[in-house]
Amino acid sequence: MTKKRLSLFALTMIAIGSTIGSGIFKTPSSIAQEVPDQMWMTLLWITGGLVSLIGALVYAEMGGRFPKGGGIYTYLQEAFGPLPAFLYGWCLLAVVSSGTIAALILVFADYSQQIVGFSDKLKPIYAAASIVLLTLFNMFSLESSKWFANVSTILKIIGIYGLLILLLFLGTNSIFDNSISIKEIFTNKTAEEFGWAKAFVGVLWSYTGWHYASFVTNEAENPKRNVPMALILGTLVVTLSYVLVSIGYMKVLSIEEIQNSKTLAADAIEKIIPGGSNAVSILIALSVFGCAGLYVLATPRIVQQMAKEGLFFDAFGKSHPKFGVPVNAILLQSAWAIVLIFVWGKFEALYTYVTITEWFFLAMACSGIFIFRIKKLGQTDGIFKSPLYPVLPFLFIAVVAWFILKNALSDDPAAYFGLLVIPLGIIVYFIYKKIKLK
């Protein structure tokens, strides 16, 4: 029997730590390129937080209904059966986790470049070598990788809140003075050219992770109360943090400087504390490297669990005889992450590739709430109930559907290549079922 040991504080830290990654240190630059207006950039961050909060409210109810853990994988399986659950695991391996590792490592390479000064041509090689190092670290030293992940999470929290305080208190720029008004947004030609949907990719990439506390419901103390509270509190803390850091960047850098920055946090600190950029670059590089390590460590275990439940190839259910890690899943994930670095090569392309696919499954799993309510599936006594049902789940699904369609119909291949992995996964699923029947 699983020991219940995760308190409300621990669950909230999981929700916060899983969400705050590289996003706020990097994505404001690409967001500013699409929506170069301070007020509307801030409203995009607030909107992303509200969308995430709505999702957290729905997921909080589903977590109470199915306290065995597993998050999206469990909700899809309970609502729609094995095929959607398989597709989520397939895309987690082929798109979401591997793509996230590649994107995070490219951020790590950017901040490392700020410190060391190697050429752009060497960046993909440096990034690939970093993934190899992370893979070996996680394959042969489980305790050390957990320790490193904990240290990197602490560094990440110190980094974002230290950055927030410095930018807000030392920044001197006036903000929002020249922003386009709500009336002008419907009449101003410049405003009509804003890339709202594309900018929202960076916003949602930064917010992805709020649902991770639902993955460990089975290890939570009082899960019916604590998991919903952790999801809600975590989302609120992250939203407030992102909005304030975004405003902090604007108090230090102009829109043009934000647009053209490769290492935004370091450039902002250099502006207010000359010579301080290297210290910030080291802090962020280590925290992002550790965040990538969390994905190398965690996702293969989900794939391993799927294999043990008969929903994935048996080879991925096996552990290393000495170190006890899912070695085949780790190697496949890391190898594919290296391929993605050389195929896409840019952070923006990689987070687009990941975000659209991941939010597709977030919305699909959210739709399961209608089945759970109608059929009264899962536990129902004393659980948190999502307010304003069915309005909130419909609103969440509608916003995500708009965001996915607008980007999938664009001329950016990274926006739809991740989605193309889904039909490929259906083919793999039926091949797998045919092999299992032999």
C-alpha cells in the first residue's frame, strides 16, 4: 500500500516547480515579437493564468474522482478507453517530453553561451552533448539525479523571485504609457496585425505543468482536499509571479530590447547591475539543466507503467538489472530529443511543437469531466466539485481549440507536426495490438 506522505505544501510546490521552467526566462522575447505592446503582453499573461486556473479547477475534481494518480493518462483511460491513453503516452514520449528536453537544453545552451562564449555553430553539438550527460546521470545514479533535481528546483525559485524583486525595485522605465487602448484594438491596423494565437503559444508553454500535482494523487495526504487546493494555489502563485516578472522586464528593457534578447533575464540584470549577467546566467543555466533532468527522470517511468499495464511495448516495461531504471525508455527519449535539436534547432520551434500537442491532450482529458458527471464515474463522496459546471470546462476546451486551430492552420510547420504524431500513434497502436495477439 502506498504511504500517504505528500502534504498540501509539498503538492503545491510540485504544481509550482513543474510549471516554472524556462518559460519566463525566454518566452517574453517571442511574445513581444508577436504582440509588441506592454499592456497587451501583460493581459496575455493574465489570460494564460486564467485559462490554467479554469483547467486546474476541472482537474481538481477529476483528481478527487480518481485518487490513484496518473493525471491525464488516468482520466483519458477512464473516460475514453485504452487508445486515447496510449496516444497520450505515445505523444508524451515522441513530442511532449523529448521536445521539452530539447527546448530546455537549448535555453541552457543560450545561457551557457553567455558565460563561455562559444559560436552559434557549436550550440547544437553542445546541446546534444548535454543531453547525453543528463541521460548517463539519470541512468546510473538515481539518488544523485533526485538530489540534483531538488537543488535545481531551489535555484529556479531563487532565480525567479530574486529576478522579480530586482527588476521591480530597480527598474525605472514607465510602462503602459503608449499602449493601445481597448477601443483602438478594434480599429488600429497595427493591432489587427498582432499574432495573438502565436504569442499565446509562448504563454501556454510557460504555464504548462500546473496539472502535475494530479499525477501523484495516490501519494497525497487527504487527496480530496489537498490536491484541488494545490492545483489552485499553485496556479495562482505562478500567474502572479509571471505577471510581475513580465512587468519587471518592461521596467528595465524597451519592447525592442525584449524582442531581440536571446538571454532575457541576463540582459535585464546587466542593465541594472553592470557585470551581474554572468551570475544570473549561471543560476538560470543550472536551474534549466536540472529541469530538463526532471523530464529525463520522470517521463520514462510513465511509459514503463504503461508497458506493465499492457498498453505499450514490453521492452519499455523492463528496468536495468542493477540500477532499476527504465533504461530503454530513457535511451529512446533522449535519442529523439537529440534528433529534435538538429531538426528544429530553435527554441521557439520546439516549444511550439510541444505546446500545441500537450494542450490538445489537456483539453481532451478535460472533456472527460462530462462523461464522469453523466455516468457518475469514480469517487463522488466528499470530493471537490468544479464550480460553474458545465460553463468552465466548455470555456477551457473552446479557448484551447481556438489556440490549436489558429496555429495548426498557420504556415509554421512546428505548429502542426506535433499533431501529426497522433495519427501515426494510432497506426503504432494497432501494430502493437496485433503483435500482442500473436
